[in-house]
Amino acid sequence: METITQQLVESMIRIERICTVCGRSISWRRKWARDWERIKYCSDACRKRGISTRDRHIEQMILDLLERRAAQPSICPSEAARRLAVGSDWRPLMGPVRMAARRLQRAGRIDITQSGRPVDPDTAQGPIRLRLRQVGLQL
């Protein structure tokens, strides 16, 4: 009986955590049980990388592109990467653009969609599009 109660308590403590850098979900690990409330990063790479002013600039670029769109309400992440690259190869910027999109989605500012429907960025496979979150709509 004691183990069932302990399992219930542990499952209640396992509130979903989101990495502050890349926006991915962080899965609970037993070794983090006592520090779970303080976990902010999904990996050492995200801890070392942090969020820079460039990352905030990418987020703002995505929001600006979406706000300017009237006829087509969504953008491909590559559009933001191309705009940021300014003449150079835009492909290396796709990772930071997708990270910024996940952070904006987790903050409730945009939706990440596939086939016009909001998707979870952790499980989405294939091409995605970004759109401003419609008022009153939650994922």
C-alpha cells in the first residue's frame, strides 16, 4: 500500500517541464526527483548555449513576418531563416529558428501546424508551418 501512495505522490510531482532554450519537453528522471522544481534545461548543450540576443531577434523576426502576412496567415520556418541569412546559406539557421518557434509556441504566441492543424512540436515529423495564435484558441 505504501508503494502505491508513493507512486501517486511521484506522479503528481512530475509536472511537465519545458527547456528554456530549445522549447522541448523535459521528461522526468528519477535522479532529478529532489531537484525537479529547479530543472530548466533538457541537456548540457542547452545549459551552455543559453538564450542570446540573437535568439530573441529570431523570435521577433518570426512574429514580424507573421504580423505582416494578410493573404497567407502562415509562414514556413525557412522564410525566417532566409531573411536572417541575408545572402549567405540559410540552412544552418533552421535549428535556431525551430527552437525560437518552439519557445513562442510554448509561450502561447504562435501555433506550429501541419496540414493546417496545430501539432505538438515534440512529436511533429516533416514540414511545419507557423501562424499567429488565434485569440481564444489553445493547443
